[in-house]
Amino acid sequence: MPTLEPHREPREGRKKEKRDATPYLPTRITLPSMRAAVQGCRGCDLYKNATQAVFGEGAAKAACVFVGEQPGNEEDKEGKPFVGPAGRILDKGLADAGIARELVYITNAVKHFKHEMRGARRLHRSPNVGELNACRPWLEQELKVTKPKVIVCMGTTAARSVLGRKITLRDVRGQVIDSLYADKTVVTTHPSSILRSPDDESRRRNYEAFVADLKIVAGVLE
Ligand code: URA
Ligand code: SF4
């Protein structure tokens, strides 16, 4: 039985100390033990307003890990990554690029849904760099366990967490770059940004560019 006890005491009350997810990692690191332990994470304040943490899902020895930003409204309720509108774009993109689902593990840079209330609606807010850093231990361990051949960062927030620096999409898009966690890392757009395209024509173009990036990934996986 994996123990769910944190292997280090959370350092409460020491305000200057940087908080992060490290004290909440299970002693024995496996995907199932982390998936259970993440529900108790207090590494930043985002757990306070979310329904639950959303951990990654998919192939345990993944050829390819897709990293998004954070769970959205539907993911927060269901407890699974990419099950809402962005997930439907991702599913279609994988199919159109010819990447088999059995090869893929899907996760997010941040595990709790950050949002603000607008009337009855929960509006997505992007995580800040402190929250990205706080949550990185989970992502780091997911990448160490799954050992992907390729990491795909969907959007600049995911890229910032994986690469540890701010990037501009047009500077890195289409390239296969090196990162700490895999020899091959590809940065593409976030599926939600395709959904936010202002008109049908730009939506079509943005989706085509997304699939073109995924075809680069498919080529590397062959
Ligand atoms: N957007 C993300 O970045 N991740 C999800 O899981 C869903 C939407
Ligand atoms: Fe922990 Fe990440 Fe949730 Fe913050 S967002 S409480 S670091 S799991």
C-alpha cells in the first residue's frame, strides 16, 4: 500500500518560506499513489476554491505526454483532464494527426481549477508563476514516472512550467526542443485558444496549425 503521508512536514507559519507541493508528495512515487495524494495538496491556495484536484490520466509508460494549463470548469467537476470543450479539440487533433490514444498521457501544469465568479459562472483565470512553481513537483514526478519520448506543451503556460522560462509561441513553434524531462519537447497552441478564435476562418487556420504541430509529434514517435 502506498502511504499517503507527506514525507516532509508542511512548513506552516513560516511566511517567507516558499510553499510548494513537495511536502504532499507520497513517499512511494507511483501514478496511483500521486493521484490519491494530490487531493490533500495544500501547496498553494488554489485548492480552496476548487471541487477537487485533477491529476493526469492515460498510458503509464507514455510515448508522449501532453501538458495543458489547468483543469477547466468541467474537468473540475468530473475530476479528469481535458473532458470539456478543449478536450474535444484535443481528441480530434490527436485523431487527425494519427496519434494513438494508447501512447498518450494527458495532464496539466496546475492541478486545481483557478477561477473567479461572474454571477453564477466560474470564469477561468490563468495561474501565476508562483502557482506554476508550487504545482511543478506533481508534473515533474508525472514526467519522471511516465518517461515520455516527447512532451507536448499546449500553450505558453504549460511551456513555461516544463521549460522553466517564458516563451513566445511563434519563436518555438514547429521546433523539436530539448528540455529537462525529455529529449524532445514540442510547444503548440492551447486547444482553448482555438475555441476563442474570433471567426470561422481563423478557427480553421488555428486548428490546422495545431494539427500540423501534432503531426511533427507523430513523426518523432514513429
Ligand atoms: N484546459 C486545460 O488546460 N486543461 C484541461 O484539463 C482542460 C482545459
Ligand atoms: Fe497543490 Fe497544485 Fe493544487 Fe496548488 S494547484 S494546491 S500546488 S495541487
